[in-house]
Amino acid sequence: MTGTVLVTGGAKGIGAGVVRALVAAGHAVVFTYRSSASQAAELAQSLSVESGLSVTPVPLDLADKAAVAAFCARAPALGEIHGLVHNAGQSADSLSMMLVQDKAEAAMQVNFWSFTQLANCFVRPMMARRKGRVIAIGSVTASRANQGNAAYAATKAALEAYMRSLSLETAKRGITANTIAPGFVDTDMMEAYAAYRVKMESQIPAGRFARPEEIGALVAFLMSPQAAYITGATIPVDGGLMASMGLQR
């Protein structure tokens, strides 16, 4: 099933890996970005030239509820959207007993509520057409605790739970809804933890961080006809992190 796929946060990192993989699989892509305008334009231009497919960057701040609503109001201009990938995310590092509600709510808006707005807008037409794919980029932190990640983990756990319900409500209409749960991925977001990288990698069974293209490859597969019977799943891409007790001998 090829067609136009909407990707949030597609200018860099995991999002750019997703956009590249989808284009390689034959999909036209519309992707949103917040502040990476030059990176978004460069990515779209290079992929359009290489593939001959339409790759369109659209500015959108998912933290702005009114902006998300306005984007949804303009949805018909995008044409038929066959797939929705929610990749955009915002961190909210804080110890559990020191959470600041405003910051936690801002992360919840970007990571969860904005996606529910987009789903309201784009999944209903998929149901009418009786085909579609919805994918959320979650996190292993939704089910495995990490110090200082309480708020972020809560947003990803909410996303995961929402996707399970969405999968049940749309399966008979030919739509799949799945969550991908990456572990540590080699992106700009991890630069803040550079001093701890060697120690972190030593605790991952595979011994390294994931690459963005490895997440993108799974997204492309879940968009394919071969994945039509996979729905309601949370699939870890974490080098064995969730399979491990975390105790080193």
C-alpha cells in the first residue's frame, strides 16, 4: 500500500530516518517540523530529486493547540493521507518528586494530545476508505523505568495505551495501529548524555545505540501490505534492552 504518509517531526533524527525509509519504499511524504527549517528544506529537496516523489515539509508547532487545529482544518488540501506516523517528541527530564506541572503538560501536549488531534482529523477518512496505517513512535521508558524520566515516560505510556484502543476501534475498517518503542537512538537528543554513552552502551545487550534508519525500516514495513495483520502491537527496537534484567555479571 503506497500513498502519501504524514510524519510529524520529520526534519532530523529518527524522523528523518523515517522519511527516508518511506520514500525508499515508494511513498510520497508530508512531514512537519518546528524549528529545523533549513534541514527540512534540504531533506525534502534531496529526496524529491532522488526519488521523483513528492516530499513536502510543513511548519507546525505541536505545542500550539491552535496551530494543530488550524493544520487539521487545512487537511483536505493535503489529499488522501494513507498513513500517519507520530514521531515528534519533547523531553521533560526531572526527578519524580520535583515535577513541574507546566513543563510536564507541555511534553504531554506534544507527545500525546497533539497526536490525538491529528488522529481525529486523519483516521476518520482512512476508516471511510477502509484502509490506512497509524504508527506512533513511543519509547522503552513507557514500560521500563529510568531515573529522571517520569514525565516523559508518562507521555509515552499514554501514547501506547491510546494506540491499543485505536487498534481495536479501527481494525475492522482495514486500519492498523501500532507503536514502535525505540531504546537509545543515535540522534541529537542523546548529545546531552555524551559523557555517559560508553556506560550506557555497555548495559545494552547489542552494545550500541540504534541508528535512525533502523527505526525507519520498521515504519516502512508496518506501512506495507505484508503488515496488514499486525495491529495493537508495541514493538521494541532496543538492542535487547527490554529483554534484559539490567544486572551485569
